[in-house]
Amino acid sequence: MGFPILTFLLLVPLVGAIACLFLGERTARITALVATSVNLVLGLLLWANYEVGGAQWQFVERSEVFAGFSYALGIDGIALMLIVLSVFLMPICILASWDAIRTRVGEYMSAFLFMEVLMIGVFAAQDIFLFYIFFEAGLIPMYLIIGVWGGDNRIYASYKFFLYTLLGSVLMLIAMLWMVNEAGTTDIPTLMQYDFDPSAQTWLWLAFFASFAVKMPMWPVHTWLPDAHVQAPTAGSVILAGVLLKLGGYGFIRFSLPMFPEASAQFVWLILGLSMVAVVVTSLIALVQHDMKKLIAYSSVAHMAIVTAGLFAFNVQGLEGAMVMMLSHGLVSGALFLCVGVIYDRLHTREIDRYGGLSINMPRYALFFLFFTMASIGLPGTSGFVAEFLSLAGVYEVSSWATLVLTTGIILGAGYMLYLYRRVAFGVQRNEDAAAMPDLTAREWVMLAPIAAAVLWMGVYPESFLAPMRADIATLEARLATAAPQGDAELVIGEPAAHGANYIEGSLGAEGAH
Amino acid sequence: MSSILIIVFLPLLAAIIAGFGNRALGNTVAKSITTGALFVSCVLSWPIFLGFLGGTATAEVVQVLTWVRSGTLTFDWALRVDTLTAVMLVVITTVSALVHLYSWGYMDEDPDQPRFFAYLSLFTFAMLMLVTADNLVQMFFGWEGVGLASYLLIGFWFRKPSANAAAIKAFVVNRVGDLGFMLGIFGTYLVFNTVSIPAILEAAPAMSGATIGFLGYRMATMDVLCILLFIGAMGKSAQLGLHTWLPDAMEGPTPVSALIHAATMVTAGVFMVCRLSPMFETAPVALAVVTFIGAATCLFAATVGTTQWDIKRVIAYSTCSQLGYMFFAAGVGAYGVAMFHLFTHAFFKALLFLGAGSVIHAMHHEQDMRYYGALRKEIPLTFWAMLAGTLAITGVGIYWLHAGFAGFHSKDAILEAAWGRGTELGRFAFWMGTIAALLTSFYSWRLMFLTFWGKPRWIESEHIQHAVHAGHDEPEDHNPARQEDSGHDVTHAVPPPEYRGGTGGYHPHESPVSMLVPLGVLTLGAIFAGFVFTDAFVDSETFWAGSIYYNEGLIHELHEVPLLVKLAASIVMLLGLTAAWFAYIKDTSIPEKAADQLGPIYHFFYNKWYFDELYRYVFLKPAFWFGRVFWKAIDMGTIDRFGPNGAAWLVSKGSVAAKRFQTGYLYSYALVMLLGLVAAITWVVF
């Protein structure tokens, strides 16, 4: 189609971002809301016009800049879904910041809109350096959001965030340079089919891994996340959990797996091992948290471990499960951070013990919080279940041990989330100020209800989300097929028993022949 | 037969309306909608069941919606109706409709009634999804859905800390079982390349000799799969090891206990084993595990039941014990018999719970039987209903007439099947079951005698004193403000020194009609359900029509067991009755003396074999301890210390001013990126 919709998806928030810098508080808010809403409509148009079963890369735009570096955009089903997730969460973030942000509103809205540009750019970029720019620059607005509008310890948090990220990005850039030199192209789709020498793959894979593992974040390079979440304003947490944590997973599925299949197979156990440790360790840590945001941040690490394990299961279920987990986690943890934000705005504390009995004075809030809690622990019927079930089913084909350890997450997850819910929403109203908090406002309701609907939709009829990605995942699986690791559950068919285990040669049985 | 769509989805619709409408709808509207929906479902369910009973109906599957398509792993929302489902349909919808009706009276003064009724209907929907599942994943959906409803209903009085703790415990312990269930589904998919139940059952016999790698070992495929699935069943059906949540679940309102924790949800495990019976029949080791766990549970729970004072806890342990019977019946291959006991048990156990609720209602929320006594004359209708329930659970009947109360038919058939199976494990199960039957009779009559006979001991109850001192004797047990203080002293291992007691001026009232009608209907069930349906459930292969594995040889053996085996249940029933009569009517000092004499054993039983204490020290405390260590010592003490903080320290040591670093890092970052890009472009251009 002729309409450069991807460019418009980048332009609308870009124009909005620049405008916001010069606008007053109220107009900045409205501008941001309008810009993100327009982008949401564009995103939905993108989804509606995406041809399932059509070309692998659609809406392609390409213009040579110089020397092989080009402004190239285009999406497949995987990128489509992540773009839709991003544009869906953005207006909600603007609404979440409506009253909470009172200083430098224009700059704040501008930072968010810039971030939207960069996030969509990451998923739409088809040139590896274009991707790099978006990928790394996308974090700059986030530093600012944490560093300027964050909590008391924001400097330490953004410093940690910076330090971790720096480590990975330098290595990744070097690897990219080497690859471009070797393959002679900066075009991502071409690189995805290029067969690098297996020994070189190992180094390239490790360089990319350094960057993606931090973004994921995987254990043990996850410690920036709890601090970043705790210090970030609510909307910052939503975008951080909702979209920025998906950059690592997107990197794995776009670069590491298709470009270095042999190396990926070589490191399966590194990934599975770290994922297993992450699920158990971070779930147990979540259990003992006193700070709501920290608890949800640690739970994010555990959920992202399911993503990495699913991706490195090398089969359709694992890959699709990982993708659904990314989408689901984006919605659910985003919503959980919003839920924290709702009561933080009222009481200005994230201490769990300062709340209690909120079901009494905030029944609607309690219902939403319960719903997202259940989605987080993977109750069937919500998106969390489809995600968890498919990923783990995929991992089972590789290793029953890994599946056993990863599946303990469903027990531990239920433990820490229900324990959190109990302390916040159940029990008696211990604190008068918490007991006096009013229920959801219309604005908050408008933020939470669409996410709840999406979570339910993805849980009951995930086909809408799986269908666009199906062909891409199948292509990826085919590329990985030769390198796929052997599972430990090899089936050996034996001589079947003649009878059921409880068969009794009864006289009636003999008579019954007539 | 698209009526199944209405049967299943009407309760969901009602739950949504009542739940979201809540206060806006008002109590009466919300209650009418949910109760009405359930009665419609119930009325539509019986013709389906009778159709299968009469042999006119055939099994069918109604497709609803695509669910997941992921490679070859595909499953849909679909409703399967066959004989096994039809049995569950009538059990679920009938008990649920009656419990809805009963709750009109029982929950009358609760401020949160729409929420309660919405949860009840939601539960019913999830349970119906479970029993109509055509694939393992939808069964899991129902499985977790009933878990959610159970969690919400146990914690319904959410101001009470004990109710919250019990709700979380129920959910988390069930999740331990679900871990097994999920692994079982994954393994089944790996082996059969499908999760469709009919397809699996068809392919299972061919796999009976196969082996598979699991956790590094090579094992018999079907045994591994069935044991994993059975772990799920153990969680849901509160079998030994994963039973600890069920007694605590009695924190929920009594109608909930009757519906969820007696008649329906806890029997889901039994249903699962029966549904997958052709699969289990290919797994001899798994069946041995089922038999052993079932037999062990039925005895374990019965021993604990003899010592408890809380009327609901006695019945809860009784439920746990009866579920054990069902499992070992399935384990020895008598699936029809297991389903038969499930069917009769649903009626008489719901009756006992609702009867207990009626007693609790009359006694101003007092649940401790030490403060009951002499209620026979005060609440006669409740008494007669409870008596019918007790006669049913203890299996009263006359062998030569083939006539008795519901439990007589089903429990006897189980014991006969265990003996008739002819294996050592079968004999073991028989003896366990027989001893448990003795204990069942003892604790059931103990409950009756303590509650309805003797002299009133009401005055010592705090609840009764509160009622009397408050100047009224109308029960107002659900006033949330009073929920905190309903925990009572259970540290007394023996009853008060003497039953001096007295009424304290309190006058118990018989329950309202809305509560008595369900009691009446269930009483009919407790009396006739066994007698009427024995032939179909136990002896008729055509009734089951292939929906379970029908073991003709075993059924034949079941009828050929020695007379003494057939009479065993009746003999021990009389022994238990006699013992209870001596201890609680004739000479009421016996229990105390016996408790002193049997000190350690008594305490072992009274403290539920110390399972809770064991789990607290083995799982709960270590989990929190490790959580703190991982957080403080590893994350903060090691990773942060040597990672980012260490880097900062190095930087500051390296004579770069820390302040500059803190404020300038953004620019340095952008600079690094820019330099990198310049390098990249240079590389490509030249």
C-alpha cells in the first residue's frame, strides 16, 4: 500500500513531542493524549490491514541514505503485535500521568512521546543501524523520566540503569559492525537468512546476549530493574514493564535466534539454567518484599525468565508462548503498576503494610486488582495462562527437568501475588487514611478497563494474536530446526499389554460372549 | 441437545450480572437471578441424565469457540456430554441450586449478598466447564476456575485473618497439585501429539509398553503420565499429603462447604481419574499409587475426624476420608462404583453440611460441639435431616433386603470391589476401608450424640453469651464486625470437666423455610439415591456406554465375595455406633479417660498427624528465609556490591569525580553511542 503508515506512526508522536516542549501544562497533556490516541488508531489500522498469510515483511518503506545505510521500515507479525502493544499502552500512560505529574509537564509529555517514537522505531526498523539507534536511544527518555520525575533515590536508580545498559550496548555495536562487514549488508531480513560461520556465531551471540540479557532482564543482571521501577513514576513503570522489557526478547527472536542458530543451540543450557534460577530466586525474593513496586518488579523478572526459556525451546509452542508472554506481561504488569499507582496517588506510599482492607472502601479497585493478580499468576481464561502454558509445553519438549523447575513458578507466583493481594485488599482497615481513600475515578476506570478486556480477549481467544505471528514463527522454527537440541523425553514404543491393568478373567466375561 | 449451552453458560451470565450489578441491583434481584439461573440449569440437566439412564441419549460434543492453535498443539472450547458428564451435571446443578436456595436463609443478614451469590454461580460455571471438557486443557480451565471460586468463597469474610490465610492456603496447595497436572498435560501432548481426551484414550492402550525419559530416568510412559495427572487430582481432592487445605477451607460460609468442599469441587479428582480411566488402565503402577493413596487417606482422615470438636471440621475430615474410598475404588478398577459413591456422597454430605449449617445458625455461629447438646427437641427438622445423613454416611442398610440408605449401597460396593479385585493391594484397601468405616460410624454418631443428645452445654459458649447479653436471641452471625472474634479456644483437648452446662437462657430457633426445603430434598437423596441407582451405576455397562472403563470381570467378582466381606461394613457400623453410644451417652467420662490413656496417639490424631507443623518448617519458613537471603545477601550483598556499586567505586578511585559521573552520565552515554555510530559509518564507507 502506498500510504507510509509506519512513518506516520513515528511522525505523529515526534511532532507531538516537539510541540509539547513549548506548550503549557494543560495543552501539553491534551496534545500528548491526542497524539497517542491518533497513534493508537494508526496502530489498529496497521493491524487491520496486515495481511495474515501474506508477505513476510509488509508495509515496507525504504530510502537509501548513504553508503548502504538506509531508512528502512517494515514489519512482520511479531513486530506488528509489539507495535500494537506499544501504541495501546501509551494513551493509558498519558492518562496515568494526568494528575500525578505537576512539574515540567511539557517536558514530561515530550519525553513520553519521544519514547513512543523510539519504541515503534525499534520494532519497525529493517536496517541494523537504524535499529541500533532506536534501541539505544529509546532508553534516554527513560533515564530522564526516572531521573527527573522519579522518587527520592532516583539518581542511584538511573545510574544503575545506565551502567548495566552501557555494558551490553558497546559489545552489541562491535558485533553489528563485524556482521555488516562480513555479510555486506545492513538489511535485517537479509541478515536473518545469512549463514555466519559457526565459530564466529559464538562470539556474536555472546555480544548480543550481553545487551539483551540486561534488557530482559535475566538473572543475575536484573538488579537495575527493581530500583528503576521503584523510583520511576507510575507511567514510567508501565512503559518500562510493558514495552522496554520486551526489547530484550524481541532482540533474541529477531537477531540471536535466526542469525546465529548454531550458537543459540550451543547456549541453550546457559539460557535455561539462568531462567530456572531466575524463576525460583526472584519468586522467593518477591515473597519477602514490603514495597509493592519492588514485588511486581521481581515478579517481572520471573515472568521474563519464562520468555527466555520458551524462546530457547526451539519449537513452535515455545516461541509462540514466549511471544504471548511478552504481550501478556506487557498488559498485566503494566496494569499492576497502574493499580499500585492508583493507591500511591492517594496515599503516597508503596509500603504494603500501610494499606489493608481496601475491598471495603474501594470495591471496584479491588476487583480490577484481583483480576490482574489472577492474570499474573496465569489463571486459565486470562492471557497469562496461554502464555505460560504454551511456553512451558515447548520447554517440556527440550527438558523435563527445566520444565519442572520453571513450573514451580505457578506455585510461588500464586504465593507472592495472593499474599500481596491479601495484605492490600483484604483484612481489616488498619489505617484510617487508607480507609478513607475514594474508589476509582472515571479516568482510572478508563485506564484499567481496556487492559482488562485485552487480557481476557487474549486468554479466551488468543487466535487473534497468534494468527499474525504464525507464519513468522514457522519460518523461524524451520530455520532453527537443524540446530534444535534433542529433548530428554525420548519415547520408546514397547509391546502393549494385552489387557487393562485391572482386567479380571471373569466367568461372566466368558459368558458375555454370546 | 444444545440445552447444554444454557446449562453451562446461564450460571456464568447470572454471576456476571449479580457480580457487576452488586449493590445497584440489590440483594433480592441478585439472589433471584442467580438462584433462578441455577434452577433452570438443574431442570435442564435431569432430562439429559434420565436420557442416558433410559438409554435414549447418545454422547455428543458441542463446539463453542477456537481456543489455541499453536503448531500441532490445538484445543478448543467445547462441551462434551456423555454418561459420565450427565452424572456430574445432575450432581452439580442440583446441589448448587439447593445451596443457592439455602443461602437465602443462611446469608440473610450478610451485607455482601450479591457478591456471595455471584461467586456461587461463578463456581458452578467453572465446575460445569470442568466436567464437560473434551480436552485436558479445558479441564484444567475448569480446574483452576473452581480453584478461584473456592479461594474467593473461603475468603468471603475477608476481614477475618484466618479466612484469608485459609483461602491462600487452599489456592497454593492446589497449585502444587496443578504443577503435576500441567506436567502431565505436557507429557501427554508430547507422547500423543494431542490433548483431546477421546483421542488420548483411544491411543493409550498402544502406549502401554512404551518407556519415556523423565527427569533423567527411563520410565514406563503411561505410569509417568498418569501419576503426574493424579498429583493434580490429589490436590483438588485433598488426598494425603495435599489435604491440608480442606479442613482450613471450613473458614468459608457453610453453604460453600456443602457445595464446593463436599459435593462437587473436591470430587473433581475422582472425576478426572474416571474420565481418563482407559488411560489409567494402561498404567498399573499409577493405579497402585491411586489405590494406596486413596486407602491411606480414607483411614488417615477418619482417625483425625474422631478427635475434632468443630462440627464442620469433623465433616470436612469425613469428606476427605470418603474421597479416599472413591480413589481406591477407582484404583482397583471399579470406576462405576467410584462414581456411584461420588453421586450418593454428594447428596448425603451436602445434607450433613447444610444440616450443620442449620445447627450453627440456630446456635448463633457457635461451631464447637462441646457447647452443643440436647438440640433434638429444639430444632427437630434439622435433627431428622442430620439423622438421615448420618444413617446414609455410616451405611445403614439390610443386606438381605438389598435396601438401605445411600451410603450403604455405594460404600459396600467399594469394599466388595476392593476385596474382589483379589490382589494384596486390594485386600489392603479393603482393610483400610473397613477400619475407616468403623471410625466413620464412631465420629458420625459422636457428632450426633454431642449435638442432639445429652444436656444443653450452651452457656459456656461465648457466642451464646454474646447473643443472650445482647438482649436478643436471633442469630446475627454474619455481622462483619463480629467476624474477628469468632475464633474460639481449641486448645482444650478434652471436653470441660463435666457437662454441667445449661441453656444460659438461650433459645435456639429452627431455620427458615428456604433452608429447610433444601434439607428436605437432600434427605430424600440420602435415603433413596443408593437404592434407586445401584443397578445402573454398578452393574450396567450399557448405562456407562463407554464413557468410563467398564470392568465386567471385576463386577462379577464383586458379587461373589464371601458373606463376611459383604457384611463387614454393617458390622463395623454397629460397632462404631455402640462405641459412640457408650462414650457420649452412657458414660460421658469415657472420652476424657480414653484421651488420657492414649495420650500420644490422641494428640497425634488431634493435631492432624502434625502435617501443618511439618509443612510450616519444611516449606513455608524456608521459603521466606531463602527469599530474604537471596534478596539481601545475593542481590544486594553480592551482585550490586561487586557490580554497579563496585564499578562506581572503581570510577571514583580512578580519580574521576563521582559527582561529575552522576550528573554527566547521560551525556557520556549519548557520546558513546554517537562515537559508535561514527565508527560504524566510517567502517562501512571506507
